[in-house]
Amino acid sequence: MSRERIVAPQGSGEEKDFNWGLRPKSLAEYTGQRETVDRLKIAIDASKLREEPLDHLLLHGPPGLGKTTLAYIIAEELGRDIALTSGPSLERPGDVMGFLVNAKEGDIIFIDEIHRLPRIVEEFLYSAMEDYIVNFTLDKGMYSKPLPIRLEKFTIVGATTRPAMLTRPLRDRFGLQQHFDFYTEADLVSIVRRSAHILGTPVDAEGAREIAWRSRGTPRVANRLLRRVRDFAQVRADGEITPDIARAGMKLEGIDELGLDRLDHAMMNVIKDVYDGGPVGIEALAATLNEESDTLVDVVEPYLLKIGFLARTPAGRRITRKAYEHLGALPPASALSPQLTLIEEAEEADERLRELKRKRQIDVK
């Protein structure tokens, strides 16, 4: 069942157009991912000093964290053009050929969802990325012959949410590989206040913090929540986003204090009520929820795993004691032990050992 989720990290075409005006235009304006930004700044500055193209760059991490934005900033910092495409749209070598032959020296070719490149296109890119040569085949059958075409020294920037799906030969051709982490609350507060300023919407520090708390560590979600709360503030109040206005606006959207929405709660409640807390396989869970399994894996699970509400085991998915507490329910006794973390298990073992020693001392006396 298709649902529009306000907390989904993926963006629609219309939303991307709106967010374009909110995006930072330089590394100096970029908020968060400090270590990644520092490393890329060094690589960019070194590339400019040597007057060489930037190494091919792989950006990986959850959706909505700014990988595409950073690719555009890199092109801007280098003073080069950027061409945008995606793995699913490159079905044949001919589809990528136009990007390769049109790229000037130092230009950026950005491939989103690079893990979804067909194998034939991926293999076609090997020599292009390594030697800046492609062999284009003329004719077919017994009359076919390769035509080597030399390319300008371009840079491919690939973005993926699933780096493990890239083959080793392709991954090894990226001289730079950077991981994107979820954003801190402080960074998200800065992003919300900056976006609100651009939109001409007054917001105080605590109002911005209320939005940041519910943004699931994701700038795209933060900007989306800001838009919805801005509408609420203009219609139901005087237009200023205060903590009370922010809480009321997001409650109306079905977002709780942790940024969980109805689908998050539905998934946890199904595991709790239908499958006794788990474990349950992802396909069974998807069928019960009437959702695609990929939606649960790519969109719902990552944040529940991050905050410790969900555990993935060889037998399937479980909800944790923290999830039971958030749902206001008591976990069944049978569900407690498998959900203990390693630290909790160690602490429990130590306590059992201390109790055993105490009993032995009593017996000796």
C-alpha cells in the first residue's frame, strides 16, 4: 500500500525543487558531516593545486543526508560542470556513453543509486574510470569490432544507500570513499534555523529544537517538518514557530516525540501483538502490514534499529524492551532474554555470579 510519509528520508521531485533553494552552495555553508567535509576539502584543494581531476568518489549512507547536495558543492568548489544521472536509468552502455564523451576534463558525473547499475554498464565503466578509455563496439556478429575512444579525465561521484551491493571491482575504482552518518541534534537545529531564515519564517531556538528532535537525524526530514509546521503556524497562530506550535503541528501530522509516525508504530505493534514480540521474517511482516518488504528494509527499519527499538536476528525481526516501554506495554517474559544487549547480558551474568557467591557464603556459615 502506497503511503506518503512525512518522515520518509526519500524526496519527491516537487520537494527536491523546493529544497533546492535551501541547499548550501559551498563547503563553508555545509552543516554536519564534519570529518567527511574536512577530508573532501583537503582532496579538493590538493586537486586544484596539482591541477588534476579529483579522484572518483563514492558517498554512501542512509538517504536524505546530503550526498547529492555535496556532489553539487564539489563541482562548485572545483569550478566544473556536473551531469546528473542514476543507476536505474543507465540500462545499456550506450546510455552512459553520452555522459562520458561530453565530459570535459575535471567535470563531475554524478550517479545516484549506483548500486543499481546493470552489470553490463558497470563493466563498461571499468576502463573508463581507470584508463579513461572505452571500447565502443561497432556492428554486430562477425562484423563487430571495438572502437577505442579516449576520454577526458573526468570524476565519477557515486551515491548509494547500499554499499555492500557494489561489486569489489567497481568499489575499488573509487579512490575516495566517504560514509554519511545521521546528523546530531545540534546540527539539525542549525539546519532548521537556517532554512527558516531563508523561508522568512520566525522560529525560536526551542521551536527549532522541537523540530530537530523529530527529524530522525535527517536534514531532508527536518526541512519537510519545517514546511508543515510553518503552514500550521501561519494558519493556526501568528506565523512564528514556538515550541508549543511545533509540538501541536507535528502531533497533527501523527509524529510523536521521537519522530516516529503511524507506519513505525504499526510495524512495532504488529510484531508485538501478532508475532508476540518476534522474531518474524520480513516477508511475513510486509504481508501483514500490506507494505513492500523493500519499504520496511530501506525506509522503516534503519531508524528503529538506530534508536534501539528493533533487533535483527538470524530468526527475524524483534522489538526490544525499549520499544515496549515506548508503546506503553510490558514485554512477555519469554521475550526478555533474547532482547538483552551484550552489555546487559554481561551485567546480568555478573549479578548471577555475585548472587551465587552470596549463597555459598551463607551455606558455609
